[in-house]
Amino acid sequence: MNELLEVRNVRRSFPRSGGEELLVLEDVNLSLKEGEIVGLLGRSGSGKSTLLRLIAGLASPQGGSLTYMGAPINGPAQGVAMVFQGFALFPWMTVLQNVELGLEALGLPESEIRRRALAAIDLIGLDGYESAYPRELSGGMRQRVGFARAIVVHPNILLMDEPFSALDVLTAENLRTDLIELWGKKQLPTKGIILVTHNIEEAVLMCDRVLLFSASPAKVSSEVRIDLPQPRERTSPAFEDYVDRIYVEMTARRVERMRQQQQGTSFLDMPLTHVSPNQISGLVEALAAAPYDGKADLPDIAYEQELEVDELFPVAEAMQLLRLADVEGGDIKLTHMGKRFADGELNERKEIFSRALQNHVPLAGHIRKVLDERASHSAPYRRFLDELEDHMAEDAAEETLKTVVSWARFSELFSYDDDAELFSLENPT
Ligand code: ADP
Ligand code: MG
């Protein structure tokens, strides 16, 4: 098989306020061969879009190398096209004009541009919509225009950045099915596809190989080859086995990292993903109830609760962090405290939550201690934000603090005044 793309030991960081660097990609390796669909699976913020931008030549790495069909990537390459999550169409242009735009840079004769644009429109199921404007189209049709504009150039590599995630479930599935069918019949004018996604099932449905991304900094932590013929059946046991296996790999790694951070040198290095007490209560309740009775397979309960990985993992992690549940392999199991929480009235829940916060979320304990010690029993938001920002990216620091605020409010460990941007103790002892 011919090698389309080779990414070797790529490194990319971004400058952060305060002169530090945020290392987003470290030592990333991947290859794409002719005839392959390769998936990049990882949670949001793990650097997937950054990697696609490097491959598209829209940004350059600080280390390592990217090779496209044998030559180093240096600036935007002809033959690499991208489909984005947002539709990125020009509202004042018709479907046909939007698609033809993809061809302008190639310097083709006008008749050839028209012929290829119409062929792409036809292929992707937009026949009859040539003169429509984007605002007249549904989300699914708009994304089809996005696809048509990408494939009209007959790219050697088609990069897709979460192309289905802005669509509703049915529309997304239709579009996936159509693409797989076209790909299977070799009707898509492209040689290889890289699909970025945070949806495990989507990756198993569409890809020949799936690379799992770990976060901060992102590395390709493992590769899973999906040995199933197309079209794939979501409900087949073999399909579910792949989904389970990837779930297990992704959770095991994340929970391990979190345990290390929890025992680590400083809580200031422990970013939290925002999860509301409501979401935590919801999952605790679902787990406690039949048919789970305290223990569930993560993919099962995700499916049952209509949650995607990106939504389920942070909730499961928060429960692990607060010691309301144990995440082990692909399972989640309520702890003794978790069961008591599930059975408790609101006041008991608040108490359990408050104790969990003080004992297991060092940042919450730290804020509480500062408030206890101060004569005013108050402290500005900025004080803690600055402290966190010395150890993590600005947006991570804000999200971490926001999370602790919402947990502390629920448990009444301390309160927070949004307008004054001030933490305080409601009932100082
Ligand atoms: P993903 O696509 O996996 O959600 P991204 O590649 O978009 O992740 O972003 C990874 C990290 O890099 C994020 O923390 C993001 O804030 C940061 N980042 C991405 N692009 C830039 C940039 N141009 N400048 C600074 N930080 C960036
Ligand atoms: Mg992204």
C-alpha cells in the first residue's frame, strides 16, 4: 500500500500568559496509507484539531516531521482538503458557488470547474439544491455542501474534524452511512481519510484503524485495528466488543492519571472538567437503580443515559474523585458513600458531598481553609485563579475554579458571589 502521510515525533506547544508554554502535542506518530480511514479519538482539548491543522499545513510543528506523499509538508498542500464541524459556508453564495470555490485555486477552465462541482454535488446527494442558499438548507444538507466542497478538489487526503457532531442523531447517521457506501464503492475521489471524533461508536463504525489520544499533552497512546467488514452492524457482538475495548482503554488510562494527580505533589496541577452536582446525582441515581443495582458497564450506562464519551467520562471521573464510585476497567461501581448518597435526602446528600469535597478535592479544602483563617471569612476569586494559572492553562484554571464553585455551592462548604467575585463562608464557625 502506498504511504500518503507520515507523522513522526511531532511536537507542538502554544505560548501561555506568563511566558510559559502549553504543550499540546508531544511525540505524536501516525501514518495513513492509500485506501485507509484512520480515526483520531480523544476528548475535547486533547489536541486533535491542532494535529489536523499541522497535517493541512495551516500551522507548523516545533519538532518532528510531517511527510505528505514523500515530501515534507511546508504550507498548505494541494491535495489535502478539510471538512469542519461548523459548516463554514459563505451565506451569500449558492450551493454551487460554495462548492466551486474549492476549485478556484486550481486554475482549471471554467467549464471543467462547473462539471466537477456538479458531479460532486450529485455524488453527495445535493442534486436539485445547486441554486439554494445555505440559509435555506437544513444542518445535514449544509454539511453535505461542506463535504462536496472538500471532495471537489479530488484530494489525496480528506481530513474531517468532527464532521457529524453538530448534526442531530438521525441526520448524522444518514450522512455517515452515505459516506461509507460511497467510500466502499470507491466513488469518493480521495485516497485516504482521517476522521477526528470524540464518539467511540462513530470511530468503530467508520474506521479501519483508530488511534487513541491521551490528553495533556496528547500522545497516540494506542492503536486499535477494526477488523470488521463494511457496512458494519452497530448491534453485532463483534462491534460491541470493539466499543467496550476502547472504552476500557480510555477509562483505565484516565482514571490512573487522576489517581496519580490526586496523590501527586500539588492539587494545583489537577484540572477539573465541569460537571454539575445535578449530573453527578443523576448518574448516581441511575447506577443505584435497577437493572444496575450499583454496578454498570460504562458503555451500557452511557447508551442508557444517552451520553457520549465526552459527557460520560467527566461525570464518572468526578464520581471517582469524590469517592462516590470506583471506575475499574470498563465498569463503574458505587462505593458505600455512593450508595448512601443515592439513598439520602437532600440534606444528607449535601453533607456527604461537603465531606467528599474537603477530603478528596484539595482545592476545595484549600479555599475553605483560607476562608476559615481570614478574619473577614472572605477572599477574592482572582486570588485562587492566579494561583491555579501558575500551574495550568488559563481556560483550564477557569473551568477548574468554576467546577469547585458549583460543587461548594451545592454542598454549602462555602459560597461565592458572582457580582463581587468573592468567596465567603455563609455560616462561619
Ligand atoms: P481538540 O481538537 O482535541 O478539542 P485542540 O487541538 O483544538 O483540541 O486544542 C488543544 C489545546 O490547545 C487546547 O487547550 C487549546 O486551548 C489549545 N490551543 C489550540 N490552538 C491554540 C492556539 N492557536 N493558541 C493557543 N492555544 C491553542
Ligand atoms: Mg477540535
